[in-house]
Amino acid sequence: MTRFAFYCKCGASWKGSAPDSSPVALKSLWLAVHSGPACGPTTPIPKYPNVKVQLSGTDGIRAMGKVKWALRASGHADEVGAFIDEAMSGDHDHVLQTCKAWVTVS
């Protein structure tokens, strides 16, 4: 199960869980059904917002490694495999978007 929470400046929110859905895919769905000039951009909440990783100046492989170690260090070692599978299912941009969907990045 994937847990998610998305919030908009207008006050709208979407929270829940979905079987076998990646956070990146859920964010795309949210943006497709709720966006517009009156609302402004949405602010997604990562799956593990308390896990913080600095990724500035980091390439995709190093970013995955940093997130993997941060997940393990924060007690989410059981999620590392799912994170790696999701991150590796696309291109370089998808890796970085997956990192942002799973942890708080700076």
C-alpha cells in the first residue's frame, strides 16, 4: 500500500492509500484533476516527510544511495526495495522525482 497526501494553496487536499501505486504516479493524477491558475502549484507531501536528504548537486545514482541510507537510518529499511524498484523504473528525471516523492529533499 502506498500512503499519500497532497495539499493545495486553495485548501484542497487529497489523502489516502492505494495498492501498487507509486507516489510519482499519484502526484501526476492529483495534478491532472486539481490544478489551475486560481490554486497555484500544489505542494506534495513525501511518503516519509521526517526523512530529510540533501540532494543538490547529486546525480541520480548518488541520490538513490543517499535516500536508501536515509530510509534505513530512520527505521524504514523494509521500504528500501520498493523505493529502489520505483526509482529505477524510469529515466534520470524519474529517479529524482521518486526521491522527492519518498523523502524531504533540499
